[in-house]
Amino acid sequence: MKVLVLGAGVIGTTSAYFLAKQGHDVTVIDRQDSVAMETSHANAGCLSYGFTSPLASPGLPFNILKWALSGRSPLVVNPNMSIETIKFMYRLYKNCNSKSYEVNKSRMLRIANYSQKALLEIEADFDINYVQRKQGSLQLFWDSKEIDKAKKDISILEKFNIKSELLDPEGCLKIEPGLRYVKNQIAGGIQFTDDFTGNCYLFSNEIYKKCLEMGVNFEFKTEINAIEAHNNTVSAVLTSKGKFKADCYSVSLGSHSNNILSQIGIQTPIYPVKGYSITVNLDDAASQAAAPTTSLLDDKAKIVSSRLGKNRLRIAGTAEFNGENRDILERRVRPLIRWCEEHFPDVSTENCVPWAGLRPMMPNMMPRVGPGKNDRVFYNTGHGHLGWTLSPATADTIGAIVTARFKANSMQ
């Protein structure tokens, strides 16, 4: 079957890999000049199989108010809210209750478990290097209330056989000695033994090179203008390079998915939540020795860090509700720099590189994966802040669904 994948981020590129592995003739189109140039480019670097949680939680509404009063909020809403922002915030609020949180978290953990297996399948298929580290992650808590709340999550984790261990401050320091400057402030932590870290951009490029070997065609610098449909059946995608036809179409355009799908009457509640990161270049031996080697998850600040090889540290955070705005604002970058300076003062942030990307979020944090209303269109989008973590699972799922559809059609 001829499949056209729209989007060459980590979701689209990984989808192309699994579709090609199933024997399909795959073409990928993207407006950028390479893979993973937008949301996948400089993400947190975490493959968070244990620390998989929806943004919408029972305490989120209160926390938003508390953060606003403190002046150091990890979640920022443009006061000049658009109708789309208001709609999304309301839908998000509707998921901020204990029942919805447990249901959504359980679903996400189920996909995350599947995704880890699919990633290991990729690693078994070919020699892939994305400066991966497989030494777990450490979620930090700064007061006993945070620990009490985390214990409720542990009961959910146990249902899915997620390996985790509740640690006292000394246990946290044993796992990450670099925390010595804040050891008296740490109340405890949870170690997620099976979490990985790595470079998502490098991972996407390794998958891209393998796709080329498998015969996948990539059309870069190609703007998607419209979808052509007749009698509720998509017949082509119109682009800046002309018309592309296929037997089916897989949409992995992140926060841009709505713009395309709405043309054929499909509405998805995906909203672009802007996230920020800094890449700290560890240019000297002192910084390399002082920087953390374990992935850290600061629950209070909503900041995560990952060591990318020997010479880089990635620090990410902030959820900014500001529509399609892509500006990198210094006041949003500053908290990430300050976090590094406060926790790891021997690490120089002088040459850090800021970045911002739009996370395509669903109100319940569940990605939209599977067939659409149109029998030739498939979704693989809306992964939010867990795009890389969940991408192997949803890509493998799309490959299986398209193959099943092809077999069913060939038998008719």
C-alpha cells in the first residue's frame, strides 16, 4: 500500500519506519529541510516510562493560582486569551479530578509500557545511537506533602509493574551526588528504574537514515496547502511541490494537525502548549564533573533535566498557553537557567542555548491514534509533552492498523 505520512517530527519519522517495516511504500512530507526541526528538536531528552503523568490533575487549578501569586509559575497563560485557548483550558479543567486523573494516567502508562518494548525492538533491529542512557530517573520532592501525593501515584504504577522506589534524602544523594548543594532542602524522591534518556533529534535522524535504507522517500521544504477530497474520500494532498496521491494518509503534524484535518471536516481538540528548554554546553572538565548524570524531575518547579552524552545538559520546563506564538521569551528561559545555577552552581550556563517548541496537547493528554472518519485518513498526533516517549508505540500501532486495513481491502 502507498502511504503518505504528513510530518517529519519524531512521530512521523518513526511512523514511516514501522510502516516501511510492514512492507508499505512510504513517502514523508514536511515543510522543514530535515527531520525533527520543530517540537522534536530540543525536547527534555526523557523517555519517561515511569514518570508518565497527565498535566490535568486534581491539584492543578489550585496550583495555577498559587504559582500566579508566587510570581514563578511554570504554567503561563496569555491574559489576552483566544477562544481556542478558553476552550482548551475548560476541557483541561474538566479532567482535573481524581477519577479522570487515574483513568488518564493508567491509559498513558499502558501506552508507555508498550512504547518501551517497541523502542527496544528498534534497537534490536539495527545499531542505533542516540547517546542513550538507561540508568533511570529521579523525581525530587521538597516537602512531605509532595511525597504523600506521590504515594498515591505509586499505587497506580504498581498495577502496571512499573519499577519505582521511594527514597529518603540520602538515597537521592546516592543516586545523584551532584545534588550535594541542595541536600538539606530535599525531602525525598522516587527513582524510576526503567526510564531512559537521550537526544530525540539524534534519534529521529538515526531513524531517518534507516528509513532511507528501507526505501522511504522524504520530501522536505514542502508546504502542505490543502487536502483534496471527493465524496468524503481523500484523493490527494496539495503542496508547494504539487499534488501527492496515496492509498492512505497518516497525519503527524503535531499542533498543525487541526489546520489540515479541519479541511475534511475533522475537528480535534489539540492545542499548542509552548515548552522551553536550554542546552547547557559543558565546555570544561569542572562543568562536566558537576553536571547531573541522572535524569532529574523537579516536581515543584515542573522542570526536568537530562544529560546528553559527555558535553551537554538539557533542562526543560514551562507550559505556556499562547496559541501559535513561537517567540523565545527571556523571562521564560531565565527560570531554567536559575534552576541550574541554584542546584548545580559549579556548572557554567554562560553558553547555554535556549529553544521553544509547541507541544500538541489533548485535554486528557491521550494522543489521537487510529483511523479517522475518512476511510483513507489515519491519526498519529496529539502526544503533548510525551511525544518521544510514546512515539514507538503509536507508530507501531499505525503500522499495524494500516496493514490490517490493506489486508481487509485486498480480500474484498
